[in-house]
Amino acid sequence: MRRINYFLSVMISLLCFKANAQDHQYSQFFNAPVYLNPALNGQFEGDVRLNMIYRNQWSTLPGSLTYMTATAELNIPKFGGGVGLMFTRGNEGTAYYVRNNISGIYSYSVGSDNFVLSFGLQAGIGNRTIDAGKLVFGDQIDPRLGYIPGSSTSADLGQLNNKFYFDSGAGVNLVAGNFMAGGALQHLNRPDQSFTGATAKLPMRATAHVSYRLDLDPFNDLDNGQKSYVVPSVVMYRQANITSVSAGIQYKRRAVNAGLWYRGGGVSGPSSFVMSFVFDLFISHEGNEKLRFGLSHDAPTSKHLNYSNTSGTTEGSLGYETTLPSRYGTSKFQTARRCYDFY
């Protein structure tokens, strides 16, 4: 009985947090830049960038909590930004609650050789589904035997299975010297995601992020790719009454990037320590062609959601970028630092 009560307390904490927070968060936010902020779309050195990130959250808890985001971006130099496409999928719980979203992104930048200010717009279609056949109701539970698989229920399930809705977002990002700051708002139109017809608006998600790049070799006449940097960052999320703050530092040297983070979930949300590693494999320096691998692991520190009963959370990311044989033109900003210089 003690184990059952403990299991229920963990699941209640999990369900309450997920019900309020709505959107998932990536520990490797720097390897999911468009998900973080649509203003970061098209902000890379090549012409085409493909990214994918996968998150397996609290892997030993019953029910799947997995998330995936894939993006394809085209850098248009005369815009200082570009156009992109993003697909996000989340699978939560034993009832196979699935959320899908596909969005188009447009970004544009203004500035000079000293700063770059980028703007991004996002619009798309969201969808969520649930397998009602996986739900268990009171009349399917025998007082002596418990749940009887395959038993029927008299509950009226109605149209509890599928919902489509329009979704939108916008963001802004500033890079000035060694300083970068940005913000984004998702679900600007607060779409109704109700299954039953009763209004259930998806709350807006606000994101703010700040980073600073500290050159550890300021007096050495080396290319940027040969230097070492320390990059402290803070990312804050706010959705409904849930606030989460992730703060940490990365050490970047050539093609290797290692980071250590702490994410606090406030009074009601889970907290964790995060370790991340990123490796860039340059296929061709002249063609700006490279392959990026990222790996991170979260160790929860909350009372009910800790490492011993969740085994933590693991993320893996893969990115590829290249330059097309016939470029669209020279970059709008030749010497200004851009957001990709930070990560």
C-alpha cells in the first residue's frame, strides 16, 4: 500500500505539472533554436540547415513522455533571415495523448556592422488526439480483482479523440557585440484545444533568453574557430501560472561544446541539473558544411520526481547545414556578430 500511495503521489505531481505547463521544454535549447524563438530562423552561416531533437522524459515512469522537433530552414542573405518549416510532436501518457504541430516561419533582420536585430513570425496548424480506448473508468474496475482488461464502459466518450486548431507565434532577437537577448510569444491567438466543446484555450507561452560570450583568448591573433569561449546563458519560460528558469554556462573550444545547467520549476514544477555536450564535425570549411551532434541528460532534484524514481531525462540532437552551389547572394551583415557565434 505504501508503494501504491507513493506511485500515486508521483503521478499526481506529474499530471498537475503537465496540465498547467502544456508545452515541453528542451534542455538543449541551443540545438532547437526555432522552437526557442522564431526570430532565430535562418540565423546560420550556410544556406540550408536541418535540425532534429528528441527528448525522452522521466523514462522509468509509467506512460510515454517523448517529444521530437524537426526543422528545415533556408537562409536568404538579403533578408538577414529566411524561411523555415517546423514539425513538433509530443506523446504523453498511457492513453496515447499525442500533440502535433506544423508551422511555417519567416524571419527578417535589420542592423549594421555593430548589431543585428531579428524578427520572426510563425503560423501553422496544431492537432491533438487521444486513444479513448486506453482510458479506464470506474465501471471497469472490479472491487476485488481491479481493472479487467477488455471490459466495456457505459461512459459517454463523445468526440474525445481529435482536435485541429490554428496556432501562431512571434519573436525578436538582438545581438550586439558579445551580448545576445531575445524573446518570443507562442500561441498568440490562444487556440481552443477542447475535445468536448467546452472552451479550453491553450495559454500563451512566453520565452526570454540572454547570453554573453566571453573570449578566453582576447589577445591571441586566432580565428574565431580556434579560440576558446565561456558562454553563460539564462532562459525563462512562462505559461499560465508556471514559470521555469534555466541558467548555466557552456565552455566552447573549436568543435566541442560542454555545458552545465540548473533548471528550476518554481514552487509547483520539477527542478533538475543538466549536463550537455555538443560536437561539430566539419565536412567542408569552405562550403560551411558541417554535422552537429548533441547529447544531454537531466537529473531531477524534486521531492516526488527525483533521479531514483525517474532515471532522469535524455535528449539527443542532430543538425546538418551546408551551402548551395549557387548562393542567393552575400550576407546582409558582413562583420556583425550573429547568434550562431554563441553556440
